[in-house]
Amino acid sequence: MAKSTLVKICFLSFTVAQLVSLFGDRLHQFSVVGMIGKVAPGSSVELFQFALFSHLPILIFAPVFGRLIDRANRAVVLVAVDALRGIIVLFMPMLFHMMGNMYAFYLPVFLLSIANLLFAPAKSAAIPEYFGSLNLLRINALLWGLGIVGTIGGFMLGGWFFDYVTWETSFYCDGISYLVSTVFLVPLFWLARRTNPISIDEPEEKRSALASYISSIREGFSLIGTNSQVVYSLAVQTALFVVLGALYVVGIARMQDVLPPDKTIYLSAVATSGTVGLLAGSGLAAVTQRWLSPNRVIAHSTLFLAVSLIGVSRSETFLPLTAWTFVLGVGFSPVTIVTETLLQVNIPEAFRGRVFAAREVLIKTAFLGASLAATLLTIVLSKALIILVIGLFLAVTAIVLERRNYLTV
């Protein structure tokens, strides 16, 4: 079989796996948020606890895992992690019936976060390694779009399960989806090749665990500073996660305040609208690459984000909230696709695991810090006012980005 044909077959299987796996991710996230809505609707504190258990492991283990991913077979990592995630999620309903509180979800989420820490950098590193002969921007746009389709399915099905079937069914379906994804990732073994270990400083076996941990952090961040486009892309992604962190605790809590409290399906509909906007935004990113520079795509997308947040802050009913969430999704996709492509192109192959792991530390720290700050701000400020201020700040940022191309620095 010709190599190009093999690559295309494996890419097709990989895209199906991503569609199913991201469906599982979003169904799981929605299911836990749905349980928070049942136990403590509108609680920024519970939402922050969910974020803390989701992201704290990343800050602890990312440097070590980044080095591991650079030396590991990416296909093995992806297949093993998806299988592990499926098993963990399948046991969550039983754990809740045993414990009777939200920590029955938060503790498995901690384990899932560790698994995701292996999966996300391995996936980002595997795309250019296995499919580098294809157009990376189109690949990222396609995978992003398919992921959004999976996200829509996860949000819609999650709301239906919670209101019309059982919440346990939502978690069971989620766990099975991870196991199905595992099957479609197996063809990657046909393309897999082990990256040769890169010797940096003293050999790995002569280092203590602490020295190795510190060295991985240093290597990841030192490599980041060697390319201005990598610095720019990571700065944009980090800033985006600052916004997302604040919106996570303030935006969802506001939606739960505005929407009818006894029906999860309304939150599902708003989330689905946002993900349809993500799909539209991914198409916009693929089209606009022909006549807009990456910097201008990011500037214009930031303006979309600003306008949508101002609209969300003023919305008091279901329909306008749904419409502005759609616009929010349109603005989010191009920023993510463009910056991810710039990172994949500009990071040396042998160091992608470490740099992408360092990226996870940056964005998750930003997310958690912003979530905590927003949670504390809700004590003295209304949720609508916080969202409005974020929107106005993004509007000013969009103007600055439009006037100066930081990618040329």
C-alpha cells in the first residue's frame, strides 16, 4: 500500500476517533455541570471546585509528562489513555451512589485530568508527526470542526438524558464513547515511529526525580522563548484561557440564574448554540486564511468575543442568551485554530511534547487563576457586570491587535 494512501486511511480513522472522543469529553463535562445544577444551581464555588480538580493535576505533573511524551510512542499513549478514561467514567455513577456528594465526581475528574494531560500534548505532537505531509491548517480546522460536531452531540444528548432518561445514562454513554474512540485510534500504530531521545544537559538516568522535574520545566520554557511566533501564540492562548476561566464560573452561574432551574435542557440548548458558533468559526478560519494574516484573524475574532460578551451581560432571557453564545463560539474558533497551527509549525518535532506540556501549565494556571478571581469578585460585583467588563477589555485589545502585528516582532 502506498504511503500516501496509508496516511489518508489513518487520518480518516483518527478523525472519527477525535469526533467520538470529544463527544465523550463534552458529555462528561456537561454531565458534571448538570449534577452541579441539580445539587447547587448557580453556585460559582461548586463550579470553581470542579475546575480545581480538573486543572490542578496539570500544574503538578505536566513537566514530567512532557518529557515522557517526547520519548514515547504517541499511538500507544493515545490508545491507552482513551481506554483508561472510558473505564474511569463508567464507575462514576456507582461512586456517587456510594458517597452521596459531588466529590464522587470531583475525585475521578482528578484522575481524568491526569489522563488528559497525557492525551492532549500527545495528540498535538502526533498531528504534525503522522500527518505532516498534509496541510496542517486545514487539518486543524477539520479536526476542530469535527470536534465541535461531537461537542454538539454531547451537549444535546446530555440535556436529554438528564431531563428525560436518567443522569446515570449520560455517564455510561460517555464511558462507552471513550472505548469506541480507542478502537479507531489503533490504526495509528501503522504510522507510529519512536522519536529518538534527545540528550539535553546530563543523561536522564543520572538525575534525581526533582532535578528531572525542574529540568523539564526549564527546557520547555526555554524552547518557548526561541521563536517569536511560538511566544505570540502561547500568549494569545493563555489570554484566551484567562477569559474562559472567568466565564466558566461567572457565565455558567449566570445562565443557571437566568434559565429555568428545573430543566437542564435549556442549558444544553445554550451550550449547543455556542458549539454551532464554534463550527461556523472553524469554517471562517479556513476561508479567511486566503486573504487575512494570522494577526488580523486573531484581532477580528477578539472583536467578535468582545461584542458577544457585552451581549451576554445584557441578556435576561433564553433567546438572546442563545444568540450571543453563538457569536461567542464564532469568535473563539479562529483564534484557537490559527495559534495551534503556528505552534505545530514552529516547534521542533523532538521537543513538541515538552513545549505542549509547558503550554498546558500556562493555560491551566491562567484558567484557574481567573476562575478564582471571578469567584471572589462575585461576592462584591454582579455576574453581569463582570462579564460586561471582560467584554469591554477585549474590545480594546482587538483595536490594539488590529493596529500592530506582533507576529513580525
